[in-house]
Amino acid sequence: MDKPIIEISGLKNFLGGQWVHSDVNLTVKKGEILAIIGGSGSGKTTLLRSILMLQEPSAGRIHVFGEDVLSIDEADANEIRKRWGMLFQHSALFSALTVAENIMFPMKELTTLDSQFMRELAMLKLALVGLSKETAGKLPSELSGGMQRRAAAARAIAMDPELLFLDEPTSGLDPLSAKKFDELILFLRDTLNLTVVVISHDIESLKRTTDRVAFVGKGKIISVEPIEDLMNNKNPLIQDYFSKA
Amino acid sequence: MAMIMDKPLANLNYDSDEKRYICEGNWAIQMVSELQSSLIPSTLPRATSLTISGKDLLHFDSAGALCLFNFITDLRKNENQVELIDFNEQQQALLSIIEEKQADLKYIPSPPEKHSLLYNLGKETITKLGQAQGLTAMIGDIAYKLLSAIHHIKRLHVPSIIATVYNTGVTALPIVALLSFLIGVVLSYQMGLQLETYGANIFIAYISGMAIFREFSPLITAIIVAGRTSSAFTAQIGSMKINEEIDALYTMGLSPTELLVIPRVIGLLIVFPLLIFWSVFFATLGAMFMSKAMLDVGYFDFLSRLQDSVGIKQLLLGLYKAPAFAILIAIVGCYQGMLVQASADSVGRQTTKSVVQALFLIIVADAVYSIIYSWLGI
């Protein structure tokens, strides 16, 4: 039970003619909300993409749910993919499908549920992320940015993942929506027993939601600690980051 | 995947002594369809006081919760008293959310409204009229911007024109050459079959020359360019539109027509006659080779006959079509690009439309040219 959900060691990434990561070591524990922060271009998204198997790292080891994701075959990889959900920065909802169809899409493709149950489950996810039932029949383009983010979150939790990735979930949201979205994340973590990895720049949001924060800089994880401790960290890079904010 | 395999399956047992249902194992989304189809009993007790125990649950996600909730609802319908025991706080929270929202779960989004034939006909008419208006406005805009650009050569955006010439002309040379050559071969083969029976072999130069110069080369070039370029214009401008680049130009007080459409129109106007000439050259070459191989008409005979009987005049009649085709293809491509809405579907739809409309208009324009030529008796 207490085995870490994600274990990364010695991760290196060479991209666009430079080393984005030189030596990344990170452990994510079950049930925690861990944030990854760092300056622009410090390789937060690359790190996330490496974990998500969207990008092959140059060197290093990544274990997710105890499996080495760099050496497993495609079938096992797909089993892992069924157990996580990702909320992309720009929502990445399928523009041709309605919100309900978007949420039902992974269920349709990956399970044998009957359609009545699937629809009810999709409506439940909508209710969980706090969207009204009328939203179900709408197309993503008919929703505001904040609602799209919520709909994308509903799709990310469609398969009841154990692990949820969020890429800048509150960027572009007004403070109230951002606060509500944070409450949603906490609520989902508590009801669905999720482990959450989030990339964020929003200090307020980090204070509200995270258990630990990993600071990425100079190709390494400089420090992993609760946000209050991190803000008092004497490392010049970290000091610099928070002085800007 | 040892870990997943080891996970015990979901189960629902009934303890008849204690009148208790016991949920066991993994009530997770992967298990739910099995639970529903075989594990949940179809014959339910009636008017009994039941308990459901969640003590042996290992994993209980929202799909499992919804499944259990549906089961409880069925039990209650049979006038049973149901009490939940040994569910932890989190599991109860999940179940109570479902109970709270149960009315919403049955909601089915209303299907898109269906309209009568008359309504659709009217709507389509308005859309088409709107498009015709938009196209006309764009042509007007192009003309106006061109006229005002006469005094300011900088506003013609020569680098963009050169880029268009390169992308639509230079890169199209190999495919135009190959297809024209093949058309020339096929054409003279088909005609040669007929001419041979009359022993009129030398007429192959006249007949294939006329067909290639006047019809085949302009048309085959136009078809290739419509397929390559009109779709490219639509996709380029369409993705700029989705990316709000067009709006960015408007907010800077710049005109997308001037910056995006006019360079493409002028570029294609420059390159189109050259492409037709290129096509004529290779089609004639193909016809010449085939005449030699099949009808034994020598290269010199073929060419001198071509010069005497067909001549430059017929070549020009073909080249006169170039401006019309170029303008049609460029404007249709750009206009369809401007119509793209913010969805991946839309780019595909408008690109298809742009190619189909460009081909349609080319054939219509070709027919108009034929009518005009026949009026003029040439």
C-alpha cells in the first residue's frame, strides 16, 4: 500500500540541442497532492510528458505503479494508461463531440459497460466537477474557459484513475474559479482516493491544495517540501522564484 | 502486470441468515459490467429489512458506487428496508453524492432539433447567399487593395508573392511534368488507334496538338493546382484563423486580404501560365514519343507539322485561360480558409469544400471559354 506511485531516478532529457534535465529524482507517494514548479523553460512539462510516456527520456528510470514504464511492452503500458488521467493545459477536449460524449469516450473504448450505465456515470462525473446537467449536450466550443477546464477534468476522471495529472489547471481562470477548481481537486482526492501531480504557477493555489512541492531548476529537482518550507528555502533559485511572485 | 492480475475480482454475496449483502473485492470500473450482468441477483427479496456490508471492499470507485446505488434503488423499489454498514467515510460520501444528484443522472441531453425540408432549404439558401456575398465582398476588397497598392509598391508584399510562386509553382513542376507526359502518351495512343485505320498517321500532330494546347494542358494543370494549392491555402489560412492570427491582424489595423489573399492571388497569377506552358511541353513530348513508337511519325515531322497546322495561336488560346483559373483557385482557397470555425472538423470540411468548389468552377470557366471561342470562331 505504501509503495510510491511514481519513482523517478537519474532522469536525463536532451531536447533542442540542450540538456533540459540532467539528473531528476522524484518520488510521489500514494494519496498526496504533489506540485511541480519552476521557472519557465525549466522542463516541468517535459518531466510530465516523460512520466506520461509521451516522450522517451534520454536516460534514467521511471516507475509508475511499480512498473518500469521505459521497458514495458505496449499492452502493459496501456494497462497503466487506464489507471491514470491527464488534464491538459488547453483542455484538449475533442471538439467534434459533446461534453457527455467526451466523458463517455474512454469508457466506450476501454470498457464493456452498457450505454445506459455509461451515460449515468458520465452525468455523475459532471456532477462531481460541478457542472450543470445541461452542459452534457453542449459542444466544448460553446463553453467558457473555466467550464472547459471542468469538463476536461471530468473526462480525466472518467475511468476512475488512481493517479491524476494536471498541467496548469488554474492558469487563465479568475481567482474565484481558480479557488473553486482547487476545492474540486481536494474534493476529488478525498472522494476518489486520488494521487495528484500538478504543474502550477499559482502560489495561492499551491498553498491551498498541495501536500508537497517539487522545485525544478538547472535540470534537477532542487527541493521537495511543503510550500511554506519551500518559500523559506535559502536556495537562490527558489528565493528568486518566489520574490517575483 | 502482476499487480493488476493479483487484484481480487468483485463479488456480492448474500448471507441469508443475517439478511445481509456483502460487497467484496474491487468494485472498480473494469469490474462493473461483470457485476451488473452476473453477480447482482435478478430476483430480489421483498419487504425485508436488509443490510449491506462494505467491510470486505478493497477498492470502491465512482463506477462501483453507482452500480451499488442502482442495486439499492432496485431493493427499495421492492419495499425493502436497506441499511449500509461498515462503509468508510469516503465511500459513504461517494454514495451520498450520487443520492443527492440522482435526478440529474437520468438527464438525457435533448437531441439536436430536426427541421422540415422547407426549413433546411431556406437555411441553406441563406447560407449560400451569404457565401456568395462574402465572396463578392472579398473580390471587391482584393480589387480595391490592388488599386491602392499601385502607388505603394511595398504594400504588394513581394516576399510573400515569391513564397507563393515557389510553393505553388516550383514545387509543382515534377508532378505537372509527369502527369502531362502521361496524358500526352495516352492521348496520342487513343487517337493513333483511330488514325491508323484511315492511314492518316501524320494528322496525329495536328489532333493531339490541338487537344493539348487548347484543352488538356490548361485543364490538367488547373486540376493539379486546385488539388495541391487550393487545399493548402484553405488549411494555412484556416489554422491561422483558429490560432486567432487573423484576429491579431485585424486588431493591428492590418488587412488579412492585403497580407494573405493578394500575395497568393498574384503569385498564382504569375505562376499559372508558366505551369501551363510547362505542361504543354511535356504533354507534347509524350505525344511525340508515342507517335514515333506507334505510328512511326518522326520527331522532326511531328514538330514541323505541329508548327504549321497548330502554331502559336492555339497555344495562346490555352494560355488565356490561366488568369481565370488562377484567380478562381486562389480566391476559393483563401475564402474557404476564412470560413473556418474553431474546430478540427471545420478545417477538414472547408478544405474539402475548397477543392470541390475550385474544381467545379474550373470546369465551368473552361466551358465558358469554349463558348466564347466558338462565338469568336477561333
